[in-house]
Amino acid sequence: MEALVYKDKKMLRRGYTTGTCAALAAQGAVSFLVSGIWPETAELMTPAGQMVRVPLMEKKAGNGAASCAVKKDAGDDPDVTDGLLVFAQARFLPENTGNARVIIDGGEGVGRVTKAGLDQPVGAAAINSVPRRMIETAVAEVLEEAGLDRTVEILIFVPGGEKTAEKTFNPVLGITGGISILGTSGIVEPMSEEALIETIRTHMQVLRSEGRRFAAAVPGNMGERFLWSYLEREGIGKIPAVVCSNFVGRTLDMAGELGFSGLLLAGHLGKLVKLGCGIMNTHSKEGDGRMETLVACALRAGAGTGTLKRIQEANTTEQALEELKAAGILKETMGALLERMDWYMRRRVPETLETGILVFDAAGTLLGATENARDLLALAAGEEPEGGDGPDNGI
């Protein structure tokens, strides 16, 4: 495996996915079944075209079954599953079951799907399609090499997976009881933006599968907390909220693609002000423009040169807000900012998607809202999800 990749001005180490771990462990367990000898290592070619070779751990056999584990290595990615042991238990079935040579299920620490819109159907183990194919291929190669035409049952389990899953998006997505066995390339790219974007897409797909047409998006915990307080104050019920992180533009794109009718963005001024100059990825490395945008809006609101200079020199948006308050033009400046933000958002999405905005300061005080914001929230709160009861994915 090409272990290093240059990113953000430094060399970072790649890792491998839980799907790769599961396939390697399954390969090792089936190798013992066909030979009676435990291999020290297992190796496979990932979908990304990189070979991964790892030691097998916790090898056990008895009662017609064999199991072993592979330790998840996420490289330099801050992955909560790093270090978990992913086990595979293999067992030959008495006779071939239909056309399937490999039957895969999840056990302890592997989640179960309870909502539609995910990679696997409701009721299935949360082992995604690419890892399933990797497991099938790894097992089939061992059987072929041994000249056996047998059906093998593979059970994937992850001790500690249920506790670890509490730190992931699984509870929001309606995956209960454990982690998901994931990976499309088989390789973990450190600090991968695409992995987070795929999580956002998955959440939005779940909401659409429930029949929802309206939702909210928040950059993170602060925006979520502020939105919840606003809903309580306004007497609006719970609504589904997607954590979009810095990826406002990509979230808007997905909302349009998936057929949403309305999406409201809520968050702190320090993040959302960047939309006022068209920056749709709010990470600092993608651009800033916070003070320049506030200066332009304050100028429209009638600010004098002294106020404009102090805003431009402010270190934070909270400091800039104090200058606007002192000048008596906070409301007018926020109005100008919301116009700019609204224009850039509407320009990004199809006409069938209505967007709205709520902007808060660091104390959670509402600084401004588009005229349609409350109506969008009320529409979202009034929707009943289809498909029966499941874990609440609203805030």
C-alpha cells in the first residue's frame, strides 16, 4: 500500500477501511477452514488498486467454525473506529444454499439498518455493498484455490462497536447496535473531505426516503444548539437537521439533486457570513472575506469611515458586531448581509428548491432571518416521516 500522501503541507499516512478489515479477516478464517492451518497474514487488492497485507489476530477454531480479527488502522485520519478489532467467523454450511457461495451477516458491534435510503435494506446488517463484494471475492478466491464448491457463512463482528457507534452518525441515520462496515476504495485517505460529504448525502437520502421535502442544515453543534433554542422560543416542533460542516455549497447541490423543496441554513455569523461573498466552503483554507463582506454591508447601511475601518481591523465577527451596535446600524447591516447570502444561495440551487437562512451571534441571539425562514421551519416540522417509527433524526 502506498502509505503516505501529501496534504495540507505535510505527509500523512493512509489507512484501510473497516470493509478491508472484514474481507481480510474473512479470508484468513476461510483459509483455516480449508487447510486446518492458520496463515500469519492476509492480503488483498483493494478497489483502489492498492495491495494491503496485515497480520491476523485473535485466531480461534472449534465446533466447525473459525474466526480471526484484523486491527483497523485509519492511518493519520481522525477515525473513531481506529484500533478496533474487526472479526470474521467462517463456517461451512451443510449444503449449497441456492446460488450463493458466501452468505454474509453482522453480529456483535455491527449495526442494523432501520431506515430506508441507505446502502442496505431495512433489517440488514450495516455492511455496505462494496465491503460485501470484497468479502465475497476474498472468500471465493480461497475456495477456488482449494478446489472446493462449498457455501460459506461469514459473520462479521466488532467488540466495542456499539459504544463506538455512539460517536458516529449512525444513530442519526437509523443504524442501531453498532458501527457500519464501510469503504468504497478500501483505503482511508487521511482528512478526507469526500468521506464527510458522503455522510451528508447519506443523511439527506434517508430523509427523502422518509418522504420529507423540507429540512434544515447546520454547520455543527453550535448551529444545532441555536436552532433548537429558536424552535423552542417560536413554538415550532422538531425538524430534521443535517450537519453540513463547511460544505454548504455541496449540501445545497445535494438538496437540489435529491428533490428537496426547501432547505433552511442556520448557524453562527462567523461561518455563514462567508456566503455573503459567495464562499460556499466555509473552511478557512478555502477563503475568508468575513470582514470585507461586513464592511460592504455596513457601507450600505450608512456606516462612517471610522466604523468601517474598525470592522476591517476586527479579529472576530463578534468584535465587528460590537462596532455595528455602537454605530446603531446592526439591523440594517444584517439585512444587507442576508440579501447577499440569499442571492448566492438561490443562485446555486434549482428554482424548485426554496432556501432560507437564520444567523445567530455567539450567545445564540438571532441576528437576522430571511422572510421565509419561519415558514420553511414550520413546513419541515409539519411533515410526518413515512415508514413507521425509528430513531429520531431531528433536533
